[in-house]
Amino acid sequence: LNVIFYALIILTALGSCQSSGSDPSSDTPVSQTVHLDPLFLSQTAFPNSLNTPTHVLPIDGGASVDDRAQLYVVVDCWNNRVLYTSSLTLPLKDWKALITNIGTPHTAAVTRFEDERGGLGSDTFWIVVEATVLNSLTCLKVCIRSGNVEVLDGHSVAVEGGRPHKTIFIEDYKSFFSLSSEGPLLYLTRLKVKSGGMDQPVSVPLPFLEGVYTRSFTYHSNKFYFASTQLGIVVAELVKDGVGEEMTFLKVVEVPGEMEYLNDIYFSNERRVYVTWAHKNSVGSSTGESGGICVVKDLAEGGCVGIKDDLGLEGTPYYLSTDLDGSLLVTEMTEASGIVRFREDCGEGEFAPLVCQVERVQGPFEANSADLEEKWRLMS
């Protein structure tokens, strides 16, 4: 890609927050990033549709704007932007942009900002987003107030490995972790949050993933679970090795062949495990067989109950997240783009449905042929 430096952040300054001069862990200002080849910039032609939305991040910023969450951050991957809204059902024209012209972001993660005295700000947060094609993370210190966002500070962090693809905040470690998805050796990049800022990034190698394309990971009951293409679900734990920390391999949970192109593994509040995957023939074709989503019966023994039809998904399911009211959100992509909300607490007994109160909150938006061709080029 031919790249030039370009302004990154759209500021929506409707609050009265002030920067406290955080100590970023990089000397690269957030206002300098890479402006991508116009091939990627489909938001110019399709400003009021989502194009491969990959993740929804609900944020409780304080007083509720509606009965679910004060703010939703939506990663609109192939429009190269990160949006936010007080309600997912609002028309897209009423949403606002947090970041534009960022290189195919995939997820966003958040935690409250801790000031120099160790206190948590009531309306100040860290939000971390990947610039996937640039092999970097964008770290934003933001003020969230009355459904609006003001960017106070920011910096970018280079990561080891290729294409950071999934970022989460793990409270047990007081750290953001971001997964590089491809390369001879994959890594987790750890950004520990401290009073007034962040520590320097630490790279944790993942040799047991064997350089195999891995789109996602999660953390549950002190273990890390990696959704690895072709390998399956790889389980590991982070241990101290006397010098620093290393990731120790525990086991692999195999998945059926049709699920080998895993997108996500997700543990819900109802102690369910969800898996999403792409069909090997779906990338690059809006008419190919799409991927699926299922509820794992037993992670040790395998077995999965499909729920894609129950959710009314028309595209390939990607990442899941939990809303503040306990409902789940799942994004869809490739064949069609959109966001669906559903509940899993649907009664007791063997005849109770697995999902209920299904609501399509955005889409489905039809796939764009030029984007599909570009996805196929990148994957081939």
C-alpha cells in the first residue's frame, strides 16, 4: 500500500473534560497515522451503511441514556472507521465517528482511566483500537459525557507479529492484551494501565500457535483461549518464568471440519460458550456458503448447537459482546453486514429455547463486490 501521514481523530468536544497530561508509552502522536489507498475507503461511497462491522463495545459511562448502555463503540472494519452511538437502533446518519481512516480495525477495548493518585475517573476512559494493516494499536484517553466523546490524549503503539486482530482488557492483570493474527510467530502485546498512563508494551510470544492464522482469543477462569484457524481452540495460561512472563500451552480442543476457520470463542455471563466461524468458500463471494454460530455443549467433549437461523443472520457471524442488560450482541459480515441482539435467559427445562428476544438493530447491508474482491485478494 502507498501510504501518507494524515490526520486521524475526529473530536466531538461537547463535554468539559480536560487532559491531565497522561504519560503515553510511545512517542508517536495519535494525530499521525497512515491514510490508506482509496480502495479501502468505501465510507466515501457508502457513508450510511456498515461494511464488515466486526465488534460492538458497550460502555457504561455513568447515567444511562437508554435502558441498555450509555454508549456503544462500533468497529466498522472495511469502512476503516470506529463509530459511536447512544443507541444501536438509531439511524447511522445520527451516529458519530470516533476515528476515521484507520487501517481495518477489528475490535475496541475499554477501561476507566486511573489518575496519578490512583483514583478512577468518573467519565474518563482508555479506549484501545487496532490499526490492523499498520501492525499497531491506537490508544485513546477519552472523556465520555452525556453520550458524547471528547478525545483528550492518545498515542500509537507498534506490535510484534502481524495484523493485530483482537484486543481485550483483563481486569486480573490491569492490562490490555492484543493478539497478532499472523506471521512466523504470533504474539500477545500487553499494555499495563498505571496511574496517569500506561507502561511500555510487553510482547508475549505464542509459539504453540505455530504461526497459524488466529483471529481471536478470550480470557476465562485464569486461562487464555485462542480461536485458531485449522488448529482449533487452543488453551494456555500466562505464568512467570523468573525473568518475565510466558504463555504456557495446555491443550487443544478440536472442532469439526466445517468449523475450522474459527472467528471467535466467547464465554457469556450465563456460563455458555459460543463459537463463530467462516466457511472456507465464503470469503470473496456473497453467494458462497456463509459461516455459522453455535453454543458449545461441552468444551471438553465437543458438540455444538447451531443458532444462526434462530438469530436470522444473513452474513457470517464474527465477534460477540455482552450488553449492560445481559443481552448478547453479534456482528455479521461478508455476505451481509449487520448487528443482532439476543437474550439467552429464555426459561428452564429441556424445551426452553437457546435464544429469545432476537432483535436486528442494524442491517442487513448488502456486500459490495469491490470489497469482496479485495478480501479475496488479501486472503489468497
